[in-house]
Amino acid sequence: MRIGELVGSGRSADVFALDDERVLRRYRDGHDATEEAAVMSYLADRGFPVPVVHPGPAAPRGDLVMQRLSGPTMLQALVSGAMTPEQAGQVLAGLLHRLHGIPARISADQRVLHLDLHPDNVLLTPQGPVVIDWCNAVEGAPGLDWAMSALILAQVAVDPGGGLAHATLSSLLKGLGASVDLGDEKAGFLRQARERRAGDPGLSRREVGLLDAATALVRGRV
């Protein structure tokens, strides 16, 4: 298998072109993406918008070969003005509701959680929004997923120049609905989300330092 040009990079992984229809995603620390591929395939089979995983021996073990998609990220669309923050929040809320409507793959009483669903992890393809980067996925209660997405947006919103994130957060939380209680900084899903973010080795010290203000912002808008 010939690995082509680098077409994208995130905090932990690089994406390389294979051909016009496929890309290879490889973690820089050698992380095995086998479980991630299983989650994505499970969701795709149930109609949730994820990149199609290409199984088989084509990729080295641990790498992820998947569908090559076109279109900007939601973040790029926000920055360019092609999408409003209100629209972005509505799309994120819709994706969370849709995801949590699918029974979990393993646990009978849980749901699949993305735990990193934010505007840079949604591609706006000609066929509609597609959710990428499932490396943090677990099974659990939907409230934790909502709290994580809200807190990620809030960390950007409390930083100078975070107006787009602030408006997107407001729109997201309008779509929360009465069935999910995020709790607060002392108990519940918001506290759990804060602890997860604080322990994320990919966050800088400065980003961790924004968590108190971000948590307060989310709590004040629920």
C-alpha cells in the first residue's frame, strides 16, 4: 500500500491520502485504532454520519483506512461566515440527539458517546455533516457527551475573541432539552466533563486554566 501526501493533522494523529476515495489515519504515538474502527462501523450500519471504514489487510495494524471526504469543517465554515453560530449549535445538538438515539454497541442500558464533538470534528460534506475523530468514544450516559461538547466550546468562549464559540454554545444548549441534567461544577455530568478535560494530556496549561470560567459559563446558561 502506497501512502500519499499528508492531507490533515490533529493533536494526536495525521491523515494521509491513499487515493481519490480513501485516506489513512495514523496516530503519532502508535495508538491502535481497531476499537475506533469498530465503533464507526457500528454507527455507520445504523445510519449515523461517520466516514466509511475500509476493513481488511490494506493498512498496517492499528491504522485506520476510511472514506475520503470533501468539504470544510464546521469551524472553517464559522470563521468564513458560511455558517452562523446559531446554525452550528443547532447542527451539533441534532447530531448529539441522533447519536444518543442509537442503542450502545455493548452495554444494554447505555449509549455511544463521542466525547469530543465540536466544530472542528464535523465535516460539512455535500451529503451533509459527518462526524470525525472517534478516538475518545465510550459507552455511557448522554449527559456526559452534552457536557463535554458544551465545556469545549466554553473554553474557547471565555478566551479573548471567543464570540463565535459563545454564540455557538448558546445555540447548542437551547437544543439540550429538559431530559438531560448536566448538573454543576460540584456534581453531575458537568463535573465529570471538567475532570476529564483537566486530565487530558493534550491540553496546554493555559487551556486547563480556563476550565473554571468555562464551567461557570456553561452552568449559567443551562
